Amino acid sequence: MLDLVNEPSKAMMVQSVGEESISFEEITQSVSAVQEWVEGQGYRGYEPFDGLSSWVRPFLRGNIFAERLLQQLIRQSPINLRPLLGVTPKESTKGRGYMAAGYVTLYRITRDQQYLEKARRCLEWLDKQKVARFVHHSWSNHFDFASRFGRYTKDDPIIVWSALIGHAYLDAFEVTGCEWYLQVANSVCDWILELPRERTDKGDCISYLAHVQSSVHNANMLGAGFLARVAKHTGNQECREVARSAMEYTCSRQRSDGSWWYAESHEYHWIDNFHTGYNLDALKHYMDATGDKSFRQNFERGLEFYKANFFEENGRPKYYHTRTYPVDIQCAAQAIDTLASVSDEDPTSLLLANRVASWTIRNMQDKRGYFYFRQYPLVMAKIPMLHWGQATMFKALAQLLYRRGSIIQ
């Protein structure tokens, strides 16, 4: 189990985060259990969208509709069809990035060098896994992906994972002062700056993909938040300007209730839990890094919408603002992470983060340490995903421990 320094007493924790809170010890046990599971798997596992690595795919002859059906069949089935269909556990750049970030956070809490060493190994591995066809650092899935909006391959990096992994390098730099971590993060910035951008009268949108303009709010904001955070350390004025323009694009399109569509095109008009969390994280990174409060009201309105619409009273996270199911582990993890991270701005967010953690640990964590994929009305899909569930929950729960400790120290 984690050996936490300055662990708050139960009495102090009740006073700090509420009488119905999950205990500090229960969270540490959960973090340790999922860490042991991921490490025991050699950082390999399944992912929701890994179905196109099945032996069935070649028989589909490149038909994108058939590929989508195969991918969704494997993703949506509450029974794990992957062994039958030849989908094997794989490495995950996203998973390794989240694990690195979680290790750095645990080091902040414990000052135990083993966590820095594990983070270093993850980040050195990621350095070797950058997409080879680009000079600068970016990352992709270890499998191809198809949707109704098109397909991209394992050689096509996206801004979402590149920015999120980049944050892990920045976390490590800020803790250690090691310049190599900042150099890699700056390389990610250079890659982002070369992406296409949609130019508008109200800001420019950084593309989700490198090979074609794809305007998606959470991707745009994640890129902007990361650019701003790197610029704080490097002084790069172009990063600051691109970040501000990107924030203007998305914040000027915030809906009157405080929410954002996934994207502005009509076919993307949905509002979900974890992408809203990404938006709030990115805005927080931008404001903290730049001191620019121009979008402060957008952040506050977005956070109020988030808290009011995506959670049941007992802490169970909803997938969409209009309905609960499927209860997805990614929503739970991102909610805990986001709510804990913004708790210095809004202390009530920490109370909600604790309720979400309490419900999730007690309802979706297996005795073997891993978290289940999804809860449906009549069945639980207990398939353990790697990045989508294990690494995300590891990072999120580490963040929650860190924030809970900080309020009493």
C-alpha cells in the first residue's frame, strides 16, 4: 500500500471534506490495487475501440461501414469477444502517459523516489513511441479506428493524446527541473503549431487531426491549455497567441446554459461528461499559466453546468447530461480528476469528487484491482480496459489524494 506522509486523521478529513466522504485509506488502497494490476499486465491491455485489430478485418475488404460494425460490436458487447476475435492486449501510449502523470503526483505526496523512477521509465518509453513520420513529438493509438466521420490509422496522431501525454512531461519537469522533460513538451508544442487551423472572426480552432482540418472543441482547448502551460516556462509568444485564439474560438461558442457541443457541425451536437471535463481542465491550465482572466466567466459557467447535470446524488456519473446510461469508467475517472483539480477555485468540487470516487470504487472496482468498463441498466461490462479505466483512474485518484492532503497541510 502507499506509504503516505502526513496522512490526515479521520477527524480532520471529515471536517475538511464532509461526513459522507470516502476515507483517505480507502482511496490509497484503491490506487495501490489498480497500480499493481496495470504493472502486473506489463502496461498492456484492451481498449474500447481496438476492434479493428481483429483477424476478421481483412475479410471486410476495406468497407468502412462493415469496419464500424465490427468495431462497435466488440466495443458494445458486455461479454469480452476479443479473445475469440483475435484482439490481443496491446501497449498504450495514452495509458503510459496517464500512469506517468499519476506516478509524479504520488511522488508529490510521498516524496518516494520509486514513483519518479517509474514515471521516468514511462516517459522514456513514450519518447521512443512518438509517431515516426513527424519530426516533433506526437502520439497515436496502437490500432486503427473507424467511425461514421471517417477513419484514421495507428500512424495518425491526434492532438488530444499528444497534449495529454505532453502534460505528463510538464508535470515531471516541474517536480524535477530536468530540462529534457521540458524539451519534449516543447517539441509537442511545435507539432501542435504546425496543425491546420480553422480561421474565424472569433478565434481559430486547432485541428483534431494533422492531415485534415477537424474542428472539435475539447481537442482545440486541450491543445490551447497545453500551449499556454509550456509557454509559461519557455516564454514562447506564438504559443500564447495561438492558445488565446483557440480559447476565444471555443468560449465564444459556449451555449447559454454553460455547456459546449462536442463540435459545431450539426452531426456533433451532443454534450457528454468527460469531454466537458477536458474543456474545464484546459481552461484551468490556460488561466493558471497565463494569468489571463478573460474567460473566467466561461470557466465558472461551464463548471456549474458540469456539476449540476452530470452526476446523481450518490456520486454516480452520467454519460450525457440528459441520461445516465451507459455509466462509463472514463466519465468517472475524468470527473474525479477534473473536480479535484479545480477544487482550489471551487471547494464544493472536492466534495463532489469524493462522492464520485466513493461510488466508483465501491461499485466498479474488481477485487483484483482493475475497474470495470461500463454499467448498463441490467448488466455490468466487467472488461478491464487499460488507458480507458485503469490508467485514467490511477491518475485521477492520485490527484484526489493530493488535493485532499493539501487542504489540511
